[in-house]
Amino acid sequence: MLARVENGGAYADRLLASRQVSELNPLDRSFIRELVLGVLRWKLRLDHIIGIYYNGKLKSLQPEVRNIVRIGLYQMIFMDSVPDWAAVDESVKIASCHNVRKVAGLVNAMLRRFSREGEPEIKLSDPVKKLSVEKSFPEWIVKKWVARFGVETAETIMTASNERHPVSIRTNTIKTDPESLASELASEGFKITTASGMPMYFIVLKGEGLFETQAFKRGLFTVQDSVAAVATVLLSPKPGEIVLDLCSAPGGKLTHIAEMMGDSGCIDAVDINRGRLGLAKKAAERLGLKSINFIEEDAVKFRNESGTQYDRILFDAPCTGTGVFSKRPDMKWRRKNDDVVRITSLQKEILRNAASLVKPGGVIIYSTCSLEPEENESIVNWFTDEYDYSVEKDDRFEKFETDSGYLIFPHLMDGAGAFAVKLRQK
């Protein structure tokens, strides 16, 4: 699985949601998820250790062997539930299955040396390179965040982004209320706590088996980060309105909009990806929502066939996702510095289209799960310069306020970062 992510371009979250994994028992599912996401999260730090303990050049070490050692080291450093001897023993057994001479002995030697000597000091004089290894982040991100936020804030963001991502759920207010949902989940053996600053949201302390609960099957909740609600709360849709959700899949914010409207009104859900749009449709059906029209279309080109303009538009933009590395650690290594140029071009194209679809005096919410100013503040400044829109404030999110919207760091709201702004046509 790690090889498929690193060498084959596969996405970790999709592999972990595959039938092969979902058919395992809950304990095995949880263990595999911990190993895969953990190794991806700490890959650079683990490779630094391997580079010191391996006598040859790290690049010459076979990828399969490197992943075996990474898994062993991860268990020894981060998983208190696994004794060192067990991590070494299992790693050696896995290595023995490879038809390459001396692989098992090499794995055994490196892991036993680590067990004896512990993690070596990171002896790098360049502070950016050192922080990159310590926090296991690409150098270009570290350099960028240190320059923008300062060392202390950048380090805090990286620390939060390396935490195990909590499972957050949103109450489906069409079918239940937070108190009743909490009671039902407690009766099914789940411990939950209130999410940061967002009514209707809970953190599930141990989420394994959540999708098998009767509460989930009956559509009483949706799994969604509480930070996602900033955009939908800013949108403030009203019953009976006509609303457009551009780039709507996989449907977390979309279904929240429908719930906020009491499932009364009309929501057009547009997305270019048929598979992801199908996920949004299934989510709406499970939640019992009927006010959504699903439209497979490119958000750049979308036009309402009837010519109707929208009261409110949500544009949750495609982005680099630098605010949600705790949830998708493989994205740290997939993203490149020049991705921002390509993505901001697309963001502008879709935002231009959104401006042509809203009613006079209407609202556009622009949101991302990125922390990068090029995708956030710079886009807003460009848009308000080019179009007759102004930024509208909301006192509920004052602590996140910037000149161009609301920027939420991962350490401020349950491990996920985001940006959102309310744009009102003048």
C-alpha cells in the first residue's frame, strides 16, 4: 500500500477505504490505518534515521526494504502498544518473504541498532533543513511557512498537522438533535466530545466501526471536519432560496447547506467528477435530503439552462490542501511549489463564472483547505479589484479574521486548516 502511494500515485485515503481494507475486522483496519498514515506522516524523519544506520546510500536501498524499515521504526517510535521486540520480529518476518539475499539480516540489524541506541540527533546547521527533518515536511513548505508566519507559528502548524486526525461528525438536524445523537452513539459504545466552537459537531474519540452504527445507517450524522462549517455558516442559506454549490463533491458542505435550509428550496450541486458526484448523491440519500439537483458539469463552463440566477453560491475551490495534511499526509509529498500557479489559474476561472451566476446583491462564499496566500488573500484581492464585490465580515469568526476573510490554522480547530470569505455583490 505504501509502495502504491509513493511509486504508483495512489491516494492513501482511497486505498484505506477500499474493499480489501474495509472487509478486515475493526482492530486490523485500525492498525493498518495507523501504520500507513503514520509512515507517510513521518516519512522524512524515518528516512533520516535509516540514512544514518544504513551503510550504503539511502537511494540504493530497495523501496520495499525501505518501507519495511520505516514501518518497524514507526512502531518503535510512535506506537507504545507495540513492544520493540515485536516490531523487529514482524519486520524481519516480512523481509524474509522477499527473494533478495540478506534483506532480513539488514532489516534486523538496523532495527536492533535503533532499539539499542535510539533516535540519532539531527545534526543540520541550516535551521530550515533541520526543521524539515524534525517535523517531516518538505523543505519548500517549511521555508515558505517560516517566511510568512515566523518560526514559532510555522512549527505549531506543522506539529498540529502531524497529529492523528480526529474523527469529527455533524448532526443531521433534519432527523435528530445533538443531544439525541450523543445519547444514541453512547448506547452503541462510542465516546464523543464537543468539537471546537461549532454547534452540531462532535469529536468521536475512537472512530473505528462508526460506519457500521445504526445512527450512521439511519442518516443521523455526517463525518465532516468542524472547520468545514465556517464556509457554510458564512453562506447562511435560508429555506426556499435557490443555491448553487460549485465543486460540490463529495458532498459534506452540500448536505450541510440542505440541512440548514430545512431541505426546503433548490440546491444545484455541480461537479465534473462523476464518481465523486455519485458519492455526494449517496450521502444525500442516506441523510434523507431531497432538495438537491445533481449536475455533472465543469464548474468553469456551467450555466443554468433556465437562466435562473442564484441567491447564494458556495465555491469550495480545488486547492493545494496544505491545511489538511493531518488527514491526508501523502499530500505533503505529492505537492510541489509550482502547483500553486496552476491551481490559482483554475480558481480564478471558476470564480469568474460564479460572478456571472449570482443575483444582484447576492453572495458568493469562496473557501479552500489551503493556508497559502496565493490561493486565499491574493484571490480575494484580485476578485474585488476586478468585480463589484466587497468582503462582508461575520463577528462569529472574528478571531480568525484577516483583511481578506478568515484563515483558520490547524491547531485552532481540531487539526484542520481552512480559509473562507463572504463576498457580497454591491
